[in-house]
Amino acid sequence: MRQNAFYAQSGGVTAVINATACGVIETARKHRDRIGKVYAGRNGIIGALTEDMIDTGAESARTIAALRHTPGGAFGSARYKLKGLEENRAEYERLIEVFKAHDIGYFFYNGGGDSMDTAHKVSQIGKRLGFPVRCIGVPKTVDNDLPITDTCPGFGSVAKYVAVSTREAALDVVSMARTSTRVFILEVMGRHAGWIAAAAGLAGNGNGDAPHVILFPEIPFDRDAFLARVRDSVERYEYCVVVVSEGTRYADGHFLAEAGTRDAFGHAQLGGVAATLAELVRSELGFKYHYAIADYLQRAARHIASKVDVEQAYAVGKAAVELAIAGETAVMPTIVRTSDKPYRWTIGKVALGRVANREKMMPRRFIGRDGFSITQACRRYLEPLIRGEDYPPYRDGLPTYVTLRNKPVERRLDTDFVLK
Amino acid sequence: MRQNAFYAQSGGVTAVINATACGVIETARKHRDRIGKVYAGRNGIIGALTEDMIDTGAESARTIAALRHTPGGAFGSARYKLKGLEENRAEYERLIEVFKAHDIGYFFYNGGGDSMDTAHKVSQIGKRLGFPVRCIGVPKTVDNDLPITDTCPGFGSVAKYVAVSTREAALDVVSMARTSTRVFILEVMGRHAGWIAAAAGLAGNGNGDAPHVILFPEIPFDRDAFLARVRDSVERYEYCVVVVSEGTRYADGHFLAEAGTRDAFGHAQLGGVAATLAELVRSELGFKYHYAIADYLQRAARHIASKVDVEQAYAVGKAAVELAIAGETAVMPTIVRTSDKPYRWTIGKVALGRVANREKMMPRRFIGRDGFSITQACRRYLEPLIRGEDYPPYRDGLPTYVTLRNKPVERRLDTDFVLK
């Protein structure tokens, strides 16, 4: 039996989420006997709820192939979390209405923990509302905080960006430290888990190399220990490079820099921890400082993407389609590491119920005893993930990223659905 | 006659200043009949004044070649400006003392406008103090604000970084604009001249492409016009990407974000303009925002350097040595553009007196009539400068940048010189 597929991107986008889209669409096109059209939701699940879909069939093979090297979310993404079936049954009934109208029998949802929760909930409409749809969660998150899977597509590239940037900035700072800037602070993403900050540790190899201080959300911020470490680094090496996770917080749980606003998932919106630390360094130690805030640049930096990450992003998209065709539902493909050296990985799977809403923190054994560094075990884990370069094509000095036509799928329902 | 050479790096470092060092040292090594040793000053001119020099002869050909792809300043840099001969004759006498002690007959000074002033002053010791030394200024500045030369090595690479980053971040923002961040602000360098901010304009090509707003130091900041432009962009395109130069200021000359401190040259130290604009957008327009501050990352980003820039950086180093050997003094090699399309350039020269302490602003005809964009003339100028990629070698996912041994030159003077 041939049915159409729905694919959507959810949550913060990455440098390689479109490589996953490429994997989904290209693989579906190889199975035309089973999958008719691939409809992409505009802005994640919202596209399904509002019957706002894109016909990826209108795009050429060449355009779809170019998604592999294009950052951002080609179909639009959103942070929209379905409520439980009991709390908002109307949302599920609407999904069924849209899926029926467009003969959708496959649901691929590409996102992080919150999105896996959504995919898991959608998978329940088969059993509980009697509408059969194969639901596959497809992992994506720069935060690397999904459980079970060895890593999450998106993370390896941001890790590489942060490690490369730290190494480069350190060479700049050390050049002028004796007469100018002593302390350089790089603020990186990672709301609850310190994986991205940890990746900066790959920039050096001990012996005074930068970064000299890494601040993890997992380790409560200790003002005095931090200042002592910065002073010590400047005394020993003439300079100090600090990499700080946006999610760094005090022992009482308060973030160093809470902006006071919340995002659509209800999470506190963060910003400004670098400026907070810089002011602390200036007022307490008197050192001249500079700080950088990588923000979206880090997760959009396709130009310095990790080859391993791109391959894994594509592979989970491909695997998602293959799992669905094999009759699986309510699962997520995972990346399974079978060897550190040489690095080898394969694709596995896990039930969505086991990954939804669970965050994988850095294990304590990955963080140095001092709380400011990474361990050899952490290096062994991280190193393979940033391996290899996968440069996009360039024209006139700039990467040639693709923009899709995003042809809308003609609506078949005359009802509107109002998002709450 | 064979004499030794002194080479030093001055002012803020760049992704390619070491490519210039590579050009100087490799070329000097080809002229061993004229140039004996190349001594590098540790931390710019300070290394000469304090007799703190590095023997580049201790480095292998392979190591020197690797400087071509290594960012930062391999010998240390500093912002130290010589006073006039009348004001501080002792500094010049000290230079003569050190040059005599080490048989230095060539002086290569690699920097921007302030550094060309220093090189120019040093060149006067020949005529006025009777000590003959060939003084060649070697251009370098990410700010692109040296006059006469078509561009300055260092600028093309930061321009490429900013254009690529803007294009990438825009793809991220537009993915989620409908439900999340509407306004993204990228803060870039450029204290007095808007060249770096202008380069972001290459990311798009009109028709709603990012960046939608560029703020230049050359155009007084107009709060209302800025807010109207941001609102208009969000209404038309769903999002707005703003690229702001750190040197953006009000009509009265005050910077949008003055940190209140000054650097060693007496310039106001800037920072925080992105946060200032973000707060304005939030409070006046109510849009959700994100901002990035590229800071040192932009000028250290050798991983995305412009091939044209690397070639020019090397070429001015090479030309400096050749000019000196040809008997020139008190000059700076320049980059001369002979054709836009196809882009062709050659090396020229200019008297140091004509470049010292003069800043080249963006001509008004390079800035759109609206004050927020670049013109076709500006594109024609900028486009060739970011052309080509010149990737450094990688090992285990990270660029293999070189660190020199930096073997000190044995001191021959028993006098110390105290910097003022």
C-alpha cells in the first residue's frame, strides 16, 4: 500500500538538520511503491495542525541534494509542544483530519527532547484513536542532550565550530596579552547540559593551552574559585580563555544571567552571561577583557560543519524512512558507537517513550575534578564527533546555500484550526 | 653589504598577519647575500626598545611555511605608539643603540595607520640622527582604513567571515521567525570605518535577503529611522537581520555603547552596541531578538580566510623585503587594483608620510541612500576581496596551527630601557 508522508522540523535549527531532511526525502523517493509524496510541515507540527504543508515533490533531485549542505530549517521550524491526549484531544483529532485528507500514513518528526515527546504523543493516535500512522522521531539537537543515542545530529558541527573558534581566538589573545587583553570569554549555547562548552576543551591539550576555564551548567558556579582560576591562568600563561555555557548557574539554581523572559516551551530565556563574567573579571581582578557571544552563528555554521555529523544527520533521516517502511512506529533511530579508535558507528533504534522529555547531562566523569576542564574520557567521547570537513560549494567567495520553492500543498479542508 | 633585519607585528592581529610574516621571512631567506638574520620583535616595537627579539632563523622552513595558514601574531603584537622625535628622543636613540648592537639595517613594521606612523618616525632616524636603516611599513588591518592601498591584508578575511556568518545566521532566523526570534543582530568590528559591516551586505542580493539593516559609523544613528526599518522588514519578510558596526554613533559623535575605558592608543574602548539595539527593539517594537558579538572570532577566523586576502598578505611581506633590497626606505607596499572584472591586482608603493595617521572612511557613494545598505559600487569593490577559500590543514577535526619556538636573540646590551 502506498501512502504519503509528513516530515517536519521542530525546535532550534542546526547546521545539518537539512541534511536529515535530504536523507528522508531522497530515501522516500527510492521507495515510491510505499511512499507517494513527502509533505513537509511549514513550521513543524503547526504545519500539520493548520494544513499548511509544502510539496517536496516540486523540488528537483539537485535541489534536494543541496539541502545536505544548507544550514537552517528549509521548511520552517517552531517550538510547539502538543498537550496530552486528555488535555487537548482536539489537536489529535485535527491531526487525524489532516492526515486523512492527504492520505498521510507516515509521520517523521525531526527534533530534540520536546519534539520526541510530540512524536510520541502523535504515535498514540494509532492505538487510542484508531488511526494508523507510522510515527518516527528523528533526532536533532545541538545540545546533545537526547538520551540513549550516542550523540545527536547537529551537535558535532557546533562542537567543531566552538573548538575551532576557541583555538583561533586563543592565538589572537595570546599575541597581545602582555600589553592588552588578558581575559577572553566565549559564550556558547547549552541550556542545561554542558556538551557544547565541553567541546571547546578539544581546542587545547593541557599544558597551558586554551581554554583555561570551562563553565558547565552541571557544576554550580563558584565565584571565588572562578576568579582564582582566572588569576592563576593569567599569572602562569599571561592570558586566560574562558568558555562559558549560557546555562551556567549558581548553586541555588539561578542562572548567571537570566533575561527574565521565557520561550514558547516555558524555558527561561538566557543571555548576557559573558558580560556578567567580564564585569566580574574587571572589577575583581582588573584585567582587560574581550568577550564574544556566538549565539546563532554556532549552530548555523555549515561552513565548518563536521563531516561525521553531516553523515550521521543524513543517516538518521534515511534510517527513519527505512524503519517506517519496515513497519516500525513510535521509535527513533539512534547513533550507536561501536568503537572509539578507530571511530565506528552504526544506526540503532529506541522506543520514543524512552527518549521523550529526558535530558542527558554531562556525566561527572567527563568533567575534571577542578570543575573547569574536561577529562580524557570526555575527549575520547568528543573527538570523533568533530572529525572531517564537509565544505559546502562556494561561488564568488560565498557558500551556495539552496532556497526551496516551498510550493504549498493544496488545502483539502475547509476548516481552520486555531492554535492555542 | 649584508645586514640583519628587524620585523614586528603591531596593533590588533588578524587571520593573515602571519602570512605576511611568512612572506617577509621566506623572501629574506632567498636574499642571504643582503639580509643575514631576521629578528622578530616580541610585541611589536617594544621588542626593539627592550632588546627582546626572536631569532626566526631558528625555525625550519616548514614551520615558517605554516605561518601562512596560522592566525594571530606569532611574535606577539602591541599597541605602542612612538612619540615624535622632539618629544621623546630617548626612544629613537635606544632604537639606534639596539639596531647597532645587532647590526640591523632593515626595519619592517607590520600594522595599520598608527603603526605606519611609527614606521614613518623610525625612518627619520636615518636623516635626522644619521643612522641609516631601511624602513618599510607593511600594511595590515581588518578595519581596511589605510589610505592609498586598494585594500588592507586582514580585511578580506574578516569580510568573508562576516558575509558567510550573516548568510548562515539569516537562514537560521528565517526558519523560526514566524513563531520565535524576529530580529537578529550581529555586532562586528570597525571603530571609525564601516568596511566590515558593509561586507555583511554581500550575504544577500536585495529582494528581501539579509542583512536588512546595516549600521555604519559613517552614518549618524537615527533611532526612529532604525526602528521603522526594522518594523518594515519584519512586516515584509517576517524577520530582520541587523549588522551593526561597533563604531556606530549618534549625530553628536557619542558611540551607541561606550564602555568608558580607553585603549593604549587613547581610543575609546567599545562594546555592547548589540545589546543596546536589542533592548531598543524589544522595548519599542516588542519583537523577540537574539544577538551575536563576533569580537575576536571574526579577525582570528583563519578557517574561513579569503584566498585573495591570504595571497595579498603574503605578497606585501614579500614586496617589503624586495623594496628594501632595492634601496627603498620610508615606503609601504600597496595593493593596486587594475581591474574589477576579472579581478586583477598588483603591488605598488607609497611614501609612509602619506599613509601615517590617515583613516579611509567608506565613501558616501558606497552607502545606499537609505543609510542602511550598500550600493552596487560598494559590491563591485568588496566582492573580489572575499574570493576563494584557503583552508588550513586539519588533523582530528581541528586546524593544525603552528606555534613557533620563539628562540630569544642573545642580548648584547647591558642597559635596560623602561617604557613610558
